[in-house]
Amino acid sequence: MIWNKNKECMSRDEMHALQSKRLQKLVALVYHNVPFYRNKMQEMDLSPDDIRSIDDIVKLPFTTKQDLRDNYPYGLQAAPASEIVRVHASSGTTGNPTIVGYTRRDLSVWSEVMSRCLAAYGVTREDTFSVSYGYGLFTGGLGAHYGVENLGATVIPASTGNTEKHVRLIRDLGITGIACTPSYALYLAETVERMGLTKDDIKLRIGAFGAEPWTDNMRKEIEERLGLKGYNLYGLSEIMGPGVSFECQEQNGSHINEDHFYPEIINPETLEQLPSGQQGELVFTTLTKEGMPLLRYRTKDLCSLMEGTCACGRTSVRMSRIMGRSDDMLIIRGINVFPSQVESVILGMPEFEPQYMLVVDRQNNLDILQVQVEVRRDFFSDDLGRMLAMKKTLSDKLKSVLSISADIKLMEPNSISRSEGKSKHVIDKRVLK
Ligand code: ADP
Ligand code: K
Ligand code: ZN
């Protein structure tokens, strides 16, 4: 089903005109309300009048996560505080999280685009839909939640954790749809089997999977074991949250809600726009956002764009799967983790050498993060209690910075190898089959 035929099946000419009109309005807005953008444009000798169509977007400055960090917390906000009705946060590279404020209209756009995704997956008002992304500061939980409500299906705000209880709810309430990370879906399948149930005991038929990269093999396995059809759901907090793009029944690329989020692919080295079909870094401009609109935000996600009308009837540009990142961000249980966050915690504790290694693995379909760190010679002791206390302090600090638990392995000085190729602080053993 197509939620908003008007927008989703627009002719390319109409879309071009709509995007052009919206970009002009956006540029005028940020020029007047956001000193960061006004300064950047003035430095480039650019005035809002220079932007006449969406094709002029290449003249505009880029925005990076570092810019968000430098302007923490509200420096890039374009709407006055009285207009902001909700705030979400996602991980920053170090220290400060990224803060995103939404106006009432932003929230209604978000629900609209999420409803488009769900309708494309085949969700209807008859469905009971479990949202198993984390609720709270992350955009996953609440973002999907209001999309389900807006569509008119019944939402079960299950969030994450307590998987056995969740499985019982899935069975007892006849839950038909679920939004979660693909790795959590595999863990759920395992839990169903461990509880002595089969896919015939549950009624799940639709899965909305995202927040981390996954493959067609994972899709096949999840579909097989849970007896559902799994669709990709992509998004990021800076741009909105989940709902930026979605797979339709064709499962051939994810349709971008491009009347709201304008996509470009650039070469991450030269920053030049690349033609359709080529792989590079995905960049988004938020065409309608009021709270924190962004010009040409560099997602660091690597993928390609596909043009042409889809067999489903939608005319929007599609994006391929995310093939990797152009930075060192790791996604662990759907949560973004930067090695620099771990580094800053370790540098802040005199007990440790500035030597560490992150070892990421997937056991029983759950991501595991181990942090290996060298203890300074003068802090190394036979006193087990002291060593355990040191471990606990580090573990607590990491948990509060990363929002996920890490298993700490204390190492002797000089035991961590100093050069392991490109990202010498990360060993990622997860194989995306
Ligand atoms: P979310 O809660 O939607 O995951 P975050 O801002 O925490 O939002 O993380 C966004 C990042 O997560 C994206 O830039 C991308 O790297 C990754 N991501 C989100 N959805 C997908 C997806 N469907 N496939 C691959 N990676 C994804
Ligand atoms: K994520
Ligand atoms: Zn389609």
C-alpha cells in the first residue's frame, strides 16, 4: 500500500520543482536564523538569492558531526526554544552527544514518513506492532512508535531487553509486526526456539529492520526462523531518526522520502558530487525541517543511489544497502560507538596507559564489546580487590559514555600490539555473512 501517493509517486519534474522551492525556503531560513550557516555562506560569498533550484545545492556548504559538536548544544537550532517540543540525542565522537530539537511540525513530518515506511511493508490498521528499538534519547523507539500510531495500527512499546517476556507477548497478543535491529531479530528467533516454541506458535509477518548494517543472508535467516518478511528501515538522528528511507515489496533498494530529505552521493576525499549509480558517501539536506535543519549533512555512510520508477509505482530515488563507513564509527547493538569515546575515558584515568583495543564480536547473535586496556606499572598489583575496583570504575564510566556495557580486560603494560594496520584500535570479528 502507498501511504501518500501524491508525494511518493510524483513525476520527476514535479519533484524537482517541489525540492527547488523547499531548498530556497530552507536556505533563507538558515541564513537568517543560524549564524553558523550565515557565516559559512558569507565566507563563500553566497547569498540566499544564488540558490534558484535544487541543482544549486552543490554551491552550499557541507555540515559534519564535528560542526554539531562545536555548536553544542543548540547552536544549529533554527527555531526559537518556545517552538521546540522534543529533544533527542545520539552519540558524539567524544564527550558531547549530538542534540536534535524538533518542532511540532517536525514531529508530524516524522510520523508521516514513518507511516509511509510501514505502509510500504504492508502494515495496516489491523496489525499489532511491537517497537523493539530503545526508547529514550535514541530516536529509534519513539520515532517508530508514533509512526505506528499515526498509521492506526496498535503499537506495543516493548523496547529492548527482557526477551522472554517479549516472546510471550508476541504469542499471547498475536503481534504481527516488529521493528528492531536485525541482530536482535536473530536473537529473538533464538529465544523463541529456546522457549520450545516454533514460528507456527507466533503470528509475526512483518519485520522493520535497521539501525545497523545487515545482509541478504541475514534477511533469509531471520525470515526463515521467524516466519516473516523483513524490510530495511534506514535513518539517522541528525536528519530525523528512522524513516529517512525504506524498502518496498520489491526489496530492491530503499526509497528515500526525498520530498523531505534530499540525497546526494559525494566522493569523501574530494567532496565532489558523484553521478547516480556510483558508490560514495551519502549526504542529506533536510528540506522541510524547522528545529534543526541541516545543509548537506555528511552521514559518513557509504552507498549508491538508484534512479527510475520502481515496480511498486513509487518514483523516488532509492539507496543501496550501506556498504561501510568513511569514518571509524562502530555500530554495536544498533548503538553508535566511536573509538575516540573510549580513548577519552581511558586518558582521563591515571591507572591506565593510553593503549587500548576494542574487540567486537557477535555471540549468539548479540554484539559483544571487549575493551582491552593496559594498566600502568605502578598501578599493577596482586591485590585482587584493588584490580577489580579499577575494572569496575572503568566499566561504569564507559557505560555512561557509550550507553552499552563493555567487558573490560586489564592487560599488562606493553602487551597490546602497537600497530594493527589501518584502525589499530579496533578488531571487529563480526562477519556480515
Ligand atoms: P538510528 O537510531 O536510526 O540508528 P543513529 O543516529 O543512532 O540513528 O544512527 C544512525 C546510523 O546508523 C546511520 O548513519 C547508519 O550508519 C546506521 N544505520 C541506521 N539504519 C541503518 C540501516 N538500515 N542499515 C545500515 N545502517 C543503518
Ligand atoms: K545506529
Ligand atoms: Zn518500490
